[in-house]
Amino acid sequence: MSTSLGSRDRFLRALDGRDLDRPPCFFRAEAPVLARLRDELGLESALDLARHFGSDALHVGPVWRRELLRTDSAPDHFYDMFGSRWRKVEYQGIYSEAVVEPVLAGAAGPAAVERIVWPGPAILDLDQCRERAAEAHASGLAVYGGIWASIFTHSRSMLGEEDYLVALLADPELIAALVARLTDCFLELNRAYLEACARYLDIYYFGSDFGAQSSLFVSPGMFRTFYKPHLKRLADQAHAFGLRVMYHTCGSVHPIIDDLIDCGIDILDPVQVSADGMSAPELATRFKGRIAFHGGISTQGVLPEGSPEEVRQAVIETVRTLGPHGYVVGPDQDLMADVPTANIEALFAAVREMKL
């Protein structure tokens, strides 16, 4: 295609199987890498970086009214909107969080979920949400947004990791009730957000990490019993607002990709190709044309360890295998500090130079 497309048009054409000038791509990186790139490239904003690399999309998150949350006297501790207490940990500019007092610690039986004071839409600053989404839309890039409805991750934090995994077998009624009620909460929050912001969005983006390096965290049967029906409810809501749905789940998730397709997921992110069963050829053989792929350039392998030419070749080969339609090129996780700037430049230069 000889005509150069705008980013939003390119992104949506790739999903629809229409003519393209080049594959769409997405830039993402951890905070220390963003700071490094801003310094090295003399850029300031996230949009500046996106434009520098030729990214076709932006992610815009909701704005929370954090003044409504319970406060903690310890500077490195905080409470989330469900009432669990967390500790914040920082290492070399990267922040991590660990739950230290789960709101449902020691809970048993489905009635325990009513111990939670469930947040409503008042927890959202909808004016600020709308302003952020409108600004992202005005960039001309495709916009990902919505409430990050992480029904697996959040439900685990409410009980605590060990108790939750035990309860999947020993107290399944508690898990079923908790995941269902948590989904109800996210649907209410997301409805308020989308009523305010959907006209500025292209993709509803949410997720939970169901995969580890070589397997799922739970069995496929447990996924289908406890989580699949509720992921479908969330996807159906977004589709009703006219949005495509992108679902984030790391690791070796190939046993449940058919289930995600059943739920109405349009795009799978991040396509962690180094995980077992997740190579581009394996995914293409089983799922190409049934779900779109987003990511796929390894932050465990070629990006930190390869040469710029090896990165370029990885991009070309992955586009050839998973795309060009139904594929958005990008790193398979946020770019980390061990990825050289030259390799980041090589990744996105390879996409920009590709002609379809």
C-alpha cells in the first residue's frame, strides 16, 4: 500500500485485515528505561517517546480519588480500594508491592465476601479520566483504556497467596463467590468509566497473569470454572460500548487461548514467546486468524542479548509468522534496564522500514 496511514487507522486496519502500509507497533518500558530514554533522546513526555519510536498506540489509565482510601501512617505502606494493606518496595527505580494484611485473611465460606466494603464509581475522578482519554485521542494514536479488572490477581491479594491457592481446592465456594462479586464491582466501575470515556478509546485493555514460564498458575479446568465466565462478562461489556478487547496475561497460556477466544477477547497481550508453547510458529499454527497478537519480541532473549541486526531479523520473522494482519509489534514485556537503547531503536526502525 503506497499511501501512508495514520496510526489509529493503521492499528484498526491490522485488526480488520484491511490494506496496510506497514505493521502497527506499540512502545512500552519500565520507569528507569523511560527516564534513560528521555535523557538520551532529549524528550519529555510519553507521547514524545511514542512519536519518536513510531508507536501507533497509547495506554491511558483511570484517575482514582485516592483521598477516599484509608490512610496508613507508615510511609511505605498503603491500603487499596478493597481494604487490603500493602507494602511498597523500591529497587533501582522499579517499584513493587506486596500485600501484608489481606482484607479477607482467614476467611471461610462464600458469605465472607460481604465483609468487604466494595467501592463504587465515586472512587473515580471521572472529569480527570475524561480529560486524559480525550488528550490521548487527540494524539491520533489508537488508545487503550478502561479499568484494569484483574479478577485473578486482585482476588488472590484479598485472601493472601497461600490461603487462596488452598481455597481453590478446599473452599471453592468462597473463590467462586469472591471472583463473581469482584467482577460485579469491576463492571460497575468500568461502566462509569466507559460512559465517560469510551468515545475517546479504541481498545478496552485489562488482564491478570495466569501463566508462569512453563505452565499455568491454575489448571485449565479451574480457569474455566472460576474465571472464564467472568472474563466474558467484562469483554461483553466493552463490546457493547463499541470497543475491541485486549487481554494481558503473561507466560505459558496456550492451554487457555481457545477459552479467551470464546470469551470474546480480540487481542492477546503480551505473547511471551520465550515461555513454553508460546513461540510464534506454534501460536500461528493454532490460533492465527482467530485472535490478534500484541508483543512477541522477547525481553528475555533477543532484546537484551542480541545485536541490533538480530533484533531487526526477529521483528521481520515475527511479522512474517504472526502477521502482518492480526499482529501489533512490540516487546513482550515492558522494556527493562538490560535492553540497550540501540536495540530499542532497532526494533522500531525495523517496523517503520517495513513495506506491505
